Amino acid sequence: MLNDMLNDIDRVLLSKEELDETVKNLGRQITEDYKERNLLLVSVLKGSVVFMADLMRAIDIPCRIDFMSVSSYGSGTKTSGTVRILKDLDIDIEGYDILIVEDILDSGKTLSYISEILLARNPKSIRICTLLDKPDRRQVDLTAEYTGMTIPDEFVVGYGLDYAEKYRNLPFVGVLKPAVYEK
Ligand code: IMP
Ligand code: MG
């Protein structure tokens, strides 16, 4: 039940309405910047699916989409440092202007790994669009060209983001009570 999930949330960071506004603004910027380009949105599964679904509809120019999946986390709340490709892209990205769509930029290890792999395939350009950014936790030198919101160093769930594969379907982004993962 929804109530069971809500009990685990300390507070709401981004409400449905704030997410809506944030995504619309990102969509407007991307629409402007990619007018004369060959845009391919690359969503990193699974955390970014909700964001991707909303963002693509906030973009007003022709674009294509593709998905890739990597694992870095297991069920903990900190990065393991190793990143594995679980599902690769379907599209040959040579000549495309790639925009990687991520849920959250934390240590930066996942995205720097993905960017490196994709760069080697000769796209025209690569940029990163992340819904959330936790700059305090960065371990590699990486910044996103598009950021929805910068947040403090707390573990968040909802709007696609999970803890142990749970809470992804919450319609807002909330801070998970530490008691939930310290158990
Ligand atoms: P990074 O490699 O440390 O930047 O990890 C990025 C990935 O870690 C994200 O795509 C998320 O899957 C996961 N992650 C990092 N912080 C959080 C969080 O606060 N909540 C949920 N997932 C997170
Ligand atoms: Mg993720």
C-alpha cells in the first residue's frame, strides 16, 4: 500500500508540481539547444525511466530514444565502484548528438564510465542531463550540462529512483528515512 511507502519517507524534496516545472524548463532549454542537431536521448535504466518519459514529451523537436542499463549499486546506498553493462544501446550512435538522461549524479562514476564507452563510438557530441545532482559526493571530475535540481547529500527515492528496487513508483522525490537502510 502507498501508506507503507510513505511511512519510510522523511520529507518530500520535489513535489509532483515542482517536478513538472523542473522537467518543462529542461525540455525548453534542450529544445532550444538542439534545434539544428540530430538528437538521440539515451536513458540509463532503470532510475531514469520516469524522468525520460516526461522529458521527451517536454522536448519540441524531432528526436530518437534508446536505453542502456548498467549496474553499479546492488542494493546498498553507496557506489561499489565497478560498473557493468547489462543492456547496451540498439542504435549505432555515430553522427548523433547524444544526450544522456540520468536520474541522479552522485559519485559520477557511472556516468563517466558510460560517457567514455559512448565517446569511443564516434557520436557527434555527448552531453548529460540529470534530474538531480549531489555535488558533495563527487569522486570524479564530471558536471552535467543540464541539471534539474542540486540536492544535499541524502538518499532519495521516488519518481524512478529506488532503494533495493522499491519506491520507484512514488510520484514525488523524497528523502528516505536512514532507519530504512541502516536496518
Ligand atoms: P554514481 O556512479 O555514484 O554517480 O551513481 C549514480 C547512480 O547511483 C544513480 O543512477 C542511481 O541509480 C544511484 N543513486 C545515487 N544516489 C542515489 C539516491 O540518493 N537515491 C537512489 N539512487 C541513487
Ligand atoms: Mg540509475
